[in-house]
Amino acid sequence: MVDEIRWIARIAPVNDASLGLFDSGVGGLTVVRAVQDLLPGEDVIYLGDTARLPYGSKSPETIRQFAAEDVDFLLGKGVKAIVVACNTATAHALPEFWKNCPVPIMGVIEPGVEAALANPDADRIGIIATRGTIGSHAYQHELATRKRGLMIHGIATPLLVPLIEENWIYEDVTKEILRKYLEPLMAKGIDTLMLACTHYPLLIPLLTEILPPDVRLVDSATTCAEHLKKMLEEKDLLSGKTGEGKLEIYLTDLSEQFEELAKRFLRRPTGKVRRAVLTAG
């Protein structure tokens, strides 16, 4: 309780403090990019737990432990709000954070679900994600509780993240693998496809080639940024700065590969990338 009071006292008057975002790797930088586009005056601190990725193949207990350490790191930077920019961590860890996190915190699942159901004609929804996210049934449960009678079809697509990180997005092999993954969803006649992994917005040009034109795409990054803006407005936490916000990137394992990935995901200079040391809880 004393620790919570200390954190609350520290962040209460700080509209101009940074936003904190974390993911197991660099995929969450698609969310950062969307936040920068929508909220250009906000400072952002991003943590990528690259030393321990991927989270999608870990047990729920391990994911919750790692996510708690990620949150503690960002709280230590004095952030005013946190985005769990990782579908797997959102699915397994966010409910616990709602109980005890001293700053507003949100994930990527609820914004995506709300966007998917914003179209009243959405009846057959497909989901592509990591094994961990699909196995958690978090998206399926959230969709089913909000609208009765939905046909929901989730497919684990574990080969897509490595292909994206190898920059093979436009290779023929990637197109064929993606087509193979999507075949059962198209056979079910889906009208909406949820991209339930923060890497997947980079596949949108390819997806529009493969999918029928009437299938609506819902991506984690854009919907999350819009939800974040709404949350900050409701809590009167929007930055009053007029200039362009700063971005700090921390990775738990530094490598040239991930610095190059970060530049590709952001589509803008990253600045200095620093190493983060996490403290076990």
C-alpha cells in the first residue's frame, strides 16, 4: 500500500509524463507508430523484452511473471499510463494489472474487439494470432460475451512473425503460407479478420491481395491507439505539449537485427536504443 501511494503521488500531476508501452519484442512498435500518428505530442517509452521472446510459446504463469517485470520497469520511469502492446501478455496478465496497477493500464484485445463489433453486420469473425493468444481464448471469449450468435474462428499462425522479422513480407513463400493459413477462414465465409498480433499490420497489403474485398481487416495497432486516446481524454491525461513527442526505446537484449527491425516497424528514425535490466518480482 505504501508503494502504491508513492507511485500515485509521483504521477498524479504529470500530464506531460511519458506513456509506457511494452511487448515481448519489437512488434509493439506498430502500436507506438499508431500512437505517434494519432497523439504526436505524447512522449513514449517503449520496452521490448527481446531477451525472452517470444511470449506466445510460454506458459501463462511465466507470461504473467515477465509482464509484471515489464510493468515495474515502466513504472520506474514515471509513466502516466501503460499499454500492454502484446496480445499474449494482454490475454494472460492484464486482469491482474487492473487490480493493482497504480496508473491506468490497457491492452490490445478490448480495442480490437470493439472495432470488430462496431460494424453491426459482423457475424463471422476470423482471428489470426500466436499459439498463446489463440490458446488463451481471450478474443473468442470477449467477442462471444459482447454479441450473441457470432461465428468465431481462431487460427494460430506461428510462422508469420519469423517471416515478418526476416523482412520476407513480399516473398512468394510468405504469400503461400499466408494463403494456406487463411484458406479455412475463407471457407467459413468470414466477414471480418482480426489481426491479433502486433506484427501483423505489416501484412495488410498482402492480406488485401489474398482476401475477398468484402472482408474487413481489424488490426491491433490502430484500434489500440484510438482506445488509448479516448482513455487519456476521459482521465484528463493528454499531454499539453505542442511539439513532437520524444521516443525512448529499451530492449532487454541489444542486437543490430532488432535495431534494424525497430526502424522498419516505426518507419522513422529510432534514436538511441538502450538496454533495459529488469528486476524479478
